[in-house]
Amino acid sequence: MLKILLNRLKPQAEKIIAEEQAGFRPGRSTTEQIFNLRILCEKYLQHQQDLCHVFIDFKNAFERVWHAALWATMRHFNINVNLIRMIQNLYEKATRGLATAALAKLKTIWNDRNIALSSKIRLMRSLVMSIFLYACESWTLTTDTERRIQAMEMRCLRKLLSITYRDHISNKEVRNRTRQAIGPHEDLLTTVKRRKLKWYGHITRSTGLANTILQGTVQGGRRRGRPKKRWEDNIPEWTGMTLSAAMRKTERREEWRELVARSSVAPQRSTKTTG
């Protein structure tokens, strides 16, 4: 039923919705909107210009939305009356689901000695790290950011291995024990770099709003002193290419995929981890 309603509503809605609207639209993502916002902030800060943001809290939007205004808006845009009536019925019959105490359940799993370490690590990577890495494609990585990413990974791994910093076990040994449990695997920092390179290729090949923002310029003078690192500055660091050369390479999709699979064809900037 929901699928039928969606298919009937979508053709009319797509004619109305602006390019900037990405929520619940095919081919769009929240990651793209976060990326757009971060790049705009970077550019305006670099050129000492004011940038205004308006935020709307959509938490519990189902209960808080003004339904009368919603139906009036749909009628204003000439949405089929029968379609509006069916959606109204769905709202009236819908009920809220109960939220799960995921964090508490995970803590129980981490402390359960009957669960294999390999299973815990895989759960950690799929449930915990997926949250940490949300929209990581939009991050501007500095040396400090890279250390924070590595520190986050170490905290999680030490938690699973029941190792505290009082045990004086190095990060290298923690990684060795992890490797013994699940075999060779990609560390968290490499995952972030790979996803960002992949995203860069996607954006530069597209003709949408994200590409316009990335390639766009902002009027105004820069601050004195060393300029703050920009999002795109990571690309030459990791590929060993100029930004223009990297952009041209993204047009050859297969070649860019090979580069991304290697994470970087240039030596990585070393980031020391304590331990």
C-alpha cells in the first residue's frame, strides 16, 4: 500500500521539490547535504564572509508536524484529493515503535566471554564504527583529525580485548591481536581516506549542486597567515597528483577506482599513535 502511494505521489512531488532538497529522494543522500554545508562554511570562512544557516529540528517530526498545514500545502500544489485522503488515513492509524536500548545491549555483548573476539570485532565495525564514520566523506583531515580517528579505533579495540592503558600494551600489539582474531583488515583511517577519495570522484563527475559548491568561489579577502586546510587539500596529499590532474583522472572511472582501491598511490603522511 505504501509503495503504491509513494509511486503515485513521487511524479507530482519531483516537479515541485527544489534542487537543494535531498531528503528521501533517489540518487540523493544526507552525506551530500552535509558535504555541501561543510564546503560552503570552509569557503566563507576563508574569505571572511558571513554565512547564515537556518536549522529545523525534525526530531519526532511525525508527532510535531502541523498536519492541517501539511494537507493544505498538498492541496495548494494540486496533489490528487484521493491521494491526500489516503495519506491522512495512514497518519491517523500509525503508531510509534519503541526505541531499543542498543548501547546497553552492546555493552552486554562486549563483556560476554562466551562470544568470540572475531564476532565482537565484526559487530563493532558494523554497528559502532558505521555511526562514527557517518558522512566521513565530508571531513577535512588534518594531522590532529587523523590522530583522533586512530584514537577512537584504539579505544574500541582495547575495550573488546579488555586491555586498559594501565596494562602498558602498545597500539601495535593491540593491532596484532586484532589481526590474529579476524585476519588482515583495513584500519579506520584508511577507510576514511578511501571513502573520501571515492566521494571526490563521484562529485567531480556529477553536475549537481555538490559539484557547483566544490568548484565555486566566494568573494572577499583571505586572512593573513597560513591558510586553513581545505577539504580538497587532502586529495593531492593522498594521490601525489595536483588537484587538476586528480580531477581529470576521475573522468576515467576505472582508473580512479583502481587508485581508490589502493587508498593512495603516494606515501601517506605519518601519524604517530601513542602506546
